Amino acid sequence: MALPHGTPYDILRRHYEAYLLLERGLSENTRINYLMDVDRVASWLIEFGVQPDDATPADLSAFLSALHEAGIAPRSQARMLSGMRSFYGFLLLEGVMATNPTELLDAPVVGRHLPEVLTIEEIDAMMDAVDLAEPTGRRNRAMLELLYGSGLRVSELCTLERRRVSFDDAFLTVTGKGSKERMVPMSADAVEQTLLYLAEREERGDPIKPGEEDYLFLNRRGAHLTRQMIFTIVRNTAEAAGVRKTISPHTLRHSFATHLLEGGANLRAIQEMLGHESIATTEIYLHVDTSRLREEILTHHPRNIRK
């Protein structure tokens, strides 16, 4: 049953949240971000006496201008516009509005950010910097091997279940964005280190909290790791390895893709392994590769070397 025009915002919001979950299948983080952005738009409109389902293109353009004047970064503005388009597309679909007021809005110009990439030597230094004598050492080494060797997102590593890892076939199944599953190959080092971690954990008899039994990587208290914990582990390991770049778990994923491309891997194959919905997202690695090539030429070509 279509929602009538004039439905209060709180009701529209509940229906929109259900739509994001049940029909779009978006992850919890994405849903939360979309709802926060729409709440911000709605609050701004209501403050100026405009109900969200009465908004015109001029109203929403004024909102984007207000974001710009407040110093909000173009990338954040673009993300908020994406959320607005989703919300008003939903209202159009439900018959609440006859047109989508976001259709003619121009997205802010966002410069392409080339991600930080580690060298193979820096990756090796990080792996060697893990102290395997520590109780969490083998676990941390296995996690680093999977982040780099399989290009996993940190959220995919957090939620990876033991039953979804096939050590004999060197493959694992992960649930990515939009609850989409994909199979990703494991490196020989990742297989070896993960098996050693599991054997060591079993030998020690580490505790496992009820409900956490399925997760592959656990903390010392027997609960699955959070994104922040993995972020901290990666940062600390990089510091111990003497890596001076500012990195995160995503840096290992970027490095995985860039090194594959440098080694001659097909861009479509990289897209599948990373779980990118659009090839355009994967194409950023072409820019990374070209940028690095330019640096090499400027540094080492005899016509560019200053005497």
C-alpha cells in the first residue's frame, strides 16, 4: 500500500529503513549512514518550515550550498547527495511524491584520491615484525596475511566464519557489501599461518564466549574482533616494522590490488576478488599504477636526473 503525501517524517523514515534492509539489502553501516544523512536533510528542511516530502530542487540545492558554506568536504557532500537521491527515489517509488527533486542536482566535484600503497619490502617487514612468541602473535600474522593475500575488507575479516574457510582448496567465502557473497583465493602463507593459529588456540584451550563459536578470529576474551581492534593491530605492526606511511587495514587491500595489477593480473579478475560492484571503482588502481610509473621515470630516467 502506497504511503500518502503528507505522511509524517518519522513514519517515512521507518518505511525507508525497512526498504534499505529488505529490498536494497544494504549493510548495517551503510543503512546507518544513509539514515543519518537523511535525518540531517530533514532537520534542516523542517527548521525552515518545509516538510521533507514537500521539498523542491531549490530547497535541496540550498541545503547543499549550506553544507559548502559550512566547510563540509566535497566528498562528504557527494555522499550526502547520494543518500538524498536514495531517499527521494524511495518516496517516488512509494507514490509519496510525483517527481524526484534530486534528479537535476549537480554533484560536487570530488578530486580522485590515490590511495597509499605499501611496497613489497614494507609488506614483508610488517609480516616479520609480528612477534610470534606473543599469545596473539600467530593470530595477528594470519590476519595480516589474509588482509594482504586475499584483499579482504576489514569488515569481512571481522565477520569471517571458520566454516567458510576451505584450507584444502585454499579458498574462503566472504560476505561483502550488500550482503553479497564471493569466493576469494588464499595464499599459501595465509593457509599456513591460519592453521597454525587455530592449532595454537586449541592447544592453549582459549575461552570462547557463547555465540562467538563460529568466528575465525577471536580476542583474548573469546569474542570476535572489532574493526577498531584490527585497525590498531595494523597500525602498531606498521610502526614496529618501521613503516612511516599512515596506513590502515584498507592500505593492505589497496596494496594487494596494486601488486596484482603490476604483476599483470586482469582488471576484471581484480574486480571480482575485491568484490567491487562497478569496474569504475577498480579502475582507480590503473591511476595508482600510472602515478607510480611516472614517479619512477622522473626519479630514474637520465634526462630527469639533475647533476
